[in-house]
Amino acid sequence: MSKQIEDIQIFVNKVKSKENDIIVTFCNLGFVDFVRNLLFCFQKLGIQNYIVISLDDSAHNSLCKLGFHTVLFKREDAVYTEQTESFGEVGFKAICNEKAFLVHTILRMGVNILWTDCDIVWLSNPFTHFPPLYDIYFQSDDDDICAGFFYIKFTPQTLVYMKNVVEFLNPMIDDQISMRRFLKEDHNMKVCILPRDLFPNGSAFFNLKIPQRVNKTPVIIHNNCIIGHRSKKDRFKQYGLWFISEEFSLNLLSNEYHIVSVLYSPLTILHGHHDFITAMFLVENDPETTLYSTSFDKAVSIWKKEGEKYKLTDTMYLHMRGAISCMRYHNGHLYTASHDKTVVCWDTSNW
């Protein structure tokens, strides 16, 4: 472990900016393609003061071959693997908690850290948006600060803050929960919450479309508030934010894809969700037939039957946070139950 920390310090000292800033992200093999997508943005913006922490040998070797700034940080007793981990899984929380440990470790090296999760794209350089009056700058999530994008300066106050954050972590408490708690308790730090139109999270950009409504181009776009590698990737593609080739991603993960011939073919295939579909309900009323579908992507999709086919007519994000796990329909009312711990009744007469 100490040798790995020494390697990180050597790399930090090598690539940090003259302002003493270092951009840090990390990944295992499963998310190397997202790191490559992020680093494409860095290359386009001419950004060099970054370091990618590779959490396994395969990720490290892949990024090294491509000439990226990467250092291996591998725990022999890690509970996560090289594969993609999804929100809520034990491995996902363990990876998140590595983030807090690494930020605290690198902060102690005397540098300012801009942490960026790899499921983010940068459209411009964010450093010009950090006024000098604050100790720490957070992206806003739907209900509090987001631990996926923040700029933290090297100060006595931030060192104490990150130490408390790390010490409070456990398999049930992830980095974001801990950071939110001690942010409320620490009254010595000056905290800036970044504007949602310039630093939108997944809900603000893809669902609420806050930057689009005010005709602003975001500085960064965070593809969170959606579960799973595939759904994140598909959503980036849908919005033209996936910049790298597919060939590399498929070869890198060393997956074998087999085309299986079948005797049956579907009458139609509907595409409208970005994650697992959890429920469907068909309402056959004159003069039209409507299909409602819900998904882990938090959306209710509404399909109208036209002849023998269904057309997607609307997509509604009815729950601010959390996947929709089930749905029922009765007498013009749609009932949805969500991961956000609510059951809500909706009047569909105006839909």
C-alpha cells in the first residue's frame, strides 16, 4: 500500500498545475470506457494536470497502453471486482469509499483537488468558475451536495473535514452520506454550491433540462441519477455525449458475443427506456389503446397504438429520485411505487 501511495505522490507532483491543482478520477476495468470518454474531453480542452487511479491491473494496463496519466491503486482484500458495479451494490459502495480515502490521501500531499467521477463529460474548463473565497465547491444533487464532482482546496479545515469523512465510512455508509453529514457539522469551512445550470447532475440536465431552458451550455454534465453502466452509456449516446469508438470498448472487456438464430421473430420491438423495465399496463379504451411502461430509469413511457404498431408519445419523469419498481392502473388513475419510498396516484385524463 505504501509503495502505491508513493507512486501516486510522484505522479501528482509531476502533473499538477502551477496553481497547485490536480484533477483526480478513478475506475476499475468495467468503467475504463467512461474514463476514456472523459479523457477525450480533457484532450480537446488541452488539460494535462490530471491523474486516473486504476483500481485493478487490467484497467491500469489498458490506460497505460493508451498513454494516459494513470497509477495503480489495488487492494488485495477489495470486495469489488474488475466488473461494472451498480448503485446499491456492496462493490459500488466500496468503490465510492475508496474515493474519500484517495482524496484525503492526495490532499495531504499539499495540493488542491478537483474530483470528477468518470460518468461526467466536460464541455469547458471548470477552474474559471471557482471564485477564490471558498474552501470547497460542490456540484448540487437533487437533495443535497453531490460527491461525484467537487473542488477542495488544501487548507487545515479541509484536512480535518476529509479525515472525519474517511473515519466515518463503513460498508453501510458511503462517501456521499459521510461528506454530507460532516459538511453540516463543520462551520469553519466556506462552502460554495455550484449553479445547476452550469454544473447539472443527471436529473437537472436529462430530465428537468435546466440548462436548456435558460439557453446555457453547461460546463460539465454528470450522468448520474440513473442506474447501470449500459443505461448511462445509452443516455450519453442519445444526447451526442459519447465520443469514443465501440470497437475499443468491446475488445477491452474481452466479452464474447454470440449471435443466436431463433425460430421466432417479434411483431414489434419498442425502444424508449435506458434501464430495466419494471412494469407495463395496457389500457384498451375507445378510441385508442395506450401502453404505459416504467423502468429503473425513473421514467413512465406512454405509447399510443397506431394500426398494428405503438408510437412513443411522451416520457414523464414522475419521481425525482429513485427507480420506479411497480405500477398499477385503475379507472383513469396510474399508481407508481418508487425507490424514493413513495407511492403516488396520477390522473391520466390530461396525458
